[in-house]
Amino acid sequence: MVYELIIVGGSASAVAAGIYAARRKLNFIIISKDFGGEVANSGEIENYPGFVKTTGIELSEKFKKHLASHNVFPETGIEVKNIKQENNRFILEADKIGKAVVYEAKSVIIATGVRPRQLGIPGEEKFRGKGVSYCTVCDGPLFRNKIVATIGGGNSALESVLMLSQIASKVYLITINSELAGENTLIDKVKADKKIEIICNVNTKKIIGEQLGGGLEYKEKESSQTKRLKVDGIFVHIGHLPNSQMVDLTEKNKFGEIIVDRLGQTNIGGLFAAGDVTDIPYKQIAIATGMGVTAALSAVSYLNSN
Ligand SMILES: Cc1cc2nc3c(=O)[nH]c(=O)nc-3n(C[C@H](O)[C@H](O)[C@H](O)COP(=O)(O)OP(=O)(O)OC[C@H]3O[C@@H](n4cnc5c(N)ncnc54)[C@H](O)[C@@H]3O)c2cc1C
């Protein structure tokens, strides 16, 4: 079967694109590794219009219900590995729970978002999933009454320590910069929280110990002194990398983000991108949904004229 449109991704931008594609009655599917993406990992959300306060998990449930109301049920467990073009069609080569599958479409929206950046220090791989986590919402509850550290200094690190302070007995926020970045409201909350201790201007050097609970070693940038911190869990929130590796056809910027114009078009006709995977500077749910809508409407225009 040749679909009119395939949307790759299962989060904010893909959902918004899916709602518009359904209302335009396109013959389309949504395929994704998971449903919810980074939205589901977002913890408390207080800046998505219409929702004074919600959580990432609640919002992704609402996204799912909204799609279902249009009889759209994203297929998850599918990782797109390669997107190529043959005879004016897009061929998507994917892995479906260990099995190779191929999809074909006249147009594609890439809405694959980002993945967490790693520290790249000794011990990180060894303790990954065993004390080192990249998702506070997912793993934070495992550290009740324990001592934890979050590495990073932007919004997602700030949200991480605020969540952890409700669970853990002590929370360190370790940042390479001399000051915290991110939204002032979050910074104020973090600074006011007595359980959170901020350690600025340091380089995290290694995760130590033979087993979970060893801790970490960092070097103070000013004094060059190396210090150790005994912690049970380490949460890494130092930015993200775009999930754009499955496509070589499109132009990307130096960060690997897919370059799109204001209509969500890449440099290849019929191939669109939306949300955090693109070169848009601000990575937010409201922006990702808006871009998903734009990309879907652009895909409709493309299909009508090709
Ligand atoms: C800790 C944290 C807190 C945040 N808090 C907020 C907040 O309070 N407010 C706010 O507006 N934003 C917040 N954000 C940012 C927000 O989560 C993102 O802007 C938003 O999720 C982007 O949506 P997206 O659809 O572009 O991509 P994502 O949410 O990243 O989803 C990408 C989707 O693509 C799928 N995928 C990836 N690669 C492939 C592949 N090869 N094949 C198939 N599927 C694939 C993934 O499984 C996923 O479903 C936060 C982010 C984090 C990490």
C-alpha cells in the first residue's frame, strides 16, 4: 500500500499533524518507537495553553484520546531506520520489534524529536539504568529518601531537581556554568528549596564505585580541586540530540537538526519535519504542536498539487 502521508513520531508534533491529517481525510498512518515521547517525560507542565497545570503523562493521554476520537491509532514499537526516495515515492525502512518492515508514501512528516545527550565520562555506561538515568519522571520515584544528584543547569535539570526534592532526602544540582540558566520562575523555586544544594562551575569527571551508590567525582573549575560526592542516583539533563539520523536526504544544520522553512518543508519536496527534530530554536510542546499542524497542512497542499 502506498500511503498519502506517513507521520513518524508519537508525540506532540506527530499528534497535531495526525489530527489535521485525519480531518482532511488523508490515507495516512502514524508510526513511532513509543507514544508520548519527551512530553511523557516532561513532569509538570504549566505553559501549554488551556492547561494551567498538568503533567506530561496526563497530556500524552489526552493526545492519545484526541487521536482516537478521529479513529487514529498510532502504531508503536516501530523504529524508522532509513528514509529514501524512489520514483517520487518515499520508502521507509524500519524495525518492528526485531523484524524488518518497509512502508511507502507520497509524503512524510518527520516528527522524531530528540534524545538525551550523554556526559561521555567513565562509569556512565556501566551505571546506565543502574543509578544513572536520563529521565527523572521515569526513574525519580525509585530514589525515595535517597541522596541524588542532577547534572545540568537548564529547564529540564531545574524540573528534575524540583521533582526529586519531593522524593529524595537530599538533592544536589551540579552545573558546569557559574549560574543557572532556564526560566526565572523555576530558578526561584530551586533556590528557595532547602533540600536542594546547588554546586556551580564544576566539571563532572566520573561516576565512581563498584556498585550503585558510589557517587561521582567533579573538578572545581576555579580551584582545580577534585571532589567526591556520595550519591545513590544521578540524573543527567545536559541537553538533547536530534533524532534525525534516519534521513540523509535532507539538509541539516551543524547540530544535526533538520532544516525546515516556515511551512515545515525540508529541501526535498513532499518531505516535511516538525517539532524538536528541526532547526527551530525553541523546543516546547506548544511550538511542536503548531509545527505539526503546519507540516500536515503543507503535506495536504503538496498532495493536491502533485
Ligand atoms: C524533562 C523535560 C521537561 C520538559 N518540560 C516542558 C514543559 O514544561 N513545557 C513544554 O512546552 N515543553 C517541555 N519540554 C519540551 C517538550 O517535551 C518538547 O518540546 C516536545 O516533547 C517536542 O515534541 P516532539 O513531538 O517534537 O518530539 P518528542 O516529544 O521528542 O517525540 C519524538 C517521538 O518520535 C519517536 N521517534 C524518535 N525516533 C524515531 C524513529 N527513528 N522511528 C520512529 N519513531 C521515532 C519517539 O519515540 C517519540 O514518540 C520538556 C522536555 C523535557 C525533556
